[in-house]
Amino acid sequence: MEEYLVKRPLKRPPVHPGEILREDVLKNLGLSVSKAAKHLGVSRQQLHRVLACTHPITTEMALRIGKFAGNGPVLWLQMQQAYDLWCAENRMANELSMIESVASDRHVPEMGIHSSV
């Protein structure tokens, strides 16, 4: 599978999936955190941490939310991954700038990926 570079604003992080769940899904369904947690089979506190954007959507939580929302877990995991990647890139910017790319524009066989950096 070929990897595509996504252009995104450097200053603004992607939306945390907990915010999407809180503002778009639960609000439109008119569900409280307690009722949504019951539907998902998790504690109110666990769901609240995700909705407050202080905790990530785990694989297990993505499975639950994907089943609940009817859109599957992949969307939720991709949103979390985009958010995590943005945060890590910004947190590590200085450190990453010190690393020289040795695989630019050539195939790295043992990893099976192509680099276009």
C-alpha cells in the first residue's frame, strides 16, 4: 500500500476524536455521558476522559464507538492517529530536525516503504 502525504496546517492540530464524539455524535443523539457509557459498556469516567480529550481512543474503545455509531472502528483510529502524530511531530520538532534522512527517494526493502521526504 502506497503512503500519501497529507498537507495539513502546521499550527492547528487535527480535532481530537473525543471532541467529534461529544459535539457531533452524542449531542445529535441527545445522549448524556452516563447513557452513552452504558450503551458502550464502559464507565462514565472512562468515556468522560475521552470526551474531554485528555485520553486517546484505544483500539477497544474504537471498536465500541464504531459499533455504536455504525461507522466502524477504522475512522476513530485514524482520527486518533492523526491527532497523536501531529502532537508527536510538534513535541519532537527540534529532535527530528537533527535526524538526517538516509532513505530519501529510494526504496527501503526491509521496511517495504517508500520515502519521498
